[in-house]
Amino acid sequence: MTAEAKIIPLDSVAPELIEQLLDRAFEPERRKRTAYKVREGMDWLPALSFAALDDNDMLVGTIQCWPVALTDPEGRAHPMIMVGPVAVLPEVQNVGYGKALMAATLASLSPDAPLPQVMIGDAEYYGRFWGFGNEHTSGWTLPGPWEPHRLLVRCDNPAVLPKAGKLGPWRG
């Protein structure tokens, strides 16, 4: 079964509905995850964040993107966009809502000045569909525990990516 998603801007959804969906998709303990530390104190980017509605206009999924930076060993901040969480209600996962949300976000990136996109996720899945990979992230660190093979990046020109650095909120 494939879902027909209606994609709308996330900022048109009540914040409490977004939080309820995230709690159902990831459990309330989600706030302790390292990804929350990476984007701590930042607001999500409205132009790149979306909601998916089902045929009855019920909220079934969300995607948020965040301004982050990789700070290299010399202290230079390299701006990036953190993609995620991609959240879909458990009862409608694996029918296409997550793919529709990812497609909407990636289509909204500026082709004139595309920042590298980073996420924590499954390399095989996100690599196969959207070109994310962990080949360039082995020297990167996060502000908390993480599985290095799940730190992924997508970039038109990987030569611009620092070999080492710490990922965190972009305060630039």
C-alpha cells in the first residue's frame, strides 16, 4: 500500500500537534537523544520543514530541518542543515509518508547555494534514495553518544567538507 500524502508547511500546524506526533513516533524520551544536543537552542527552518496529512487531513508525519555547523579544529564554523527528525505515526509507517516528506525538503533546498545536509540515520536507506552517506564523517564528533556509521552527510561537492570537527548548533 502506498499513501497519497498532502504536504503542507510545518509552520501551519499547531506546535502541540507536532510534539504529540513526535512523542508517538519516537517516545517522550526522544529529547535525551544526541540529535537534540546538536540542534540545542535553535529553531527549525520553516522553509525546509513540512507536515504530511492523510486523506482525512489528519497529521501523520513531519520533517524538520535545523541550522547546524561543523566546527573544525581551527575553530571555523562550517554551516550545514540537519535533516530530521523524519517522524511518521507508527500505524502508517512504510507506506510513503516519510519519502514524501524527504522529497519535499530536498526539493526546497536552494540550488544556488546548497549547504551540506547532515542527518543521523540508516546509511543504506538514506543513501539509496537521497545520496546520504558516511564516507566523509569519520572524523566528525557529536555532543553526546552516537553510532559513527549513522552520521550521514549529503553534499554536491564533498571536497568542501572538513575532515574533522564537532557538529553542533549554528550560532553564526
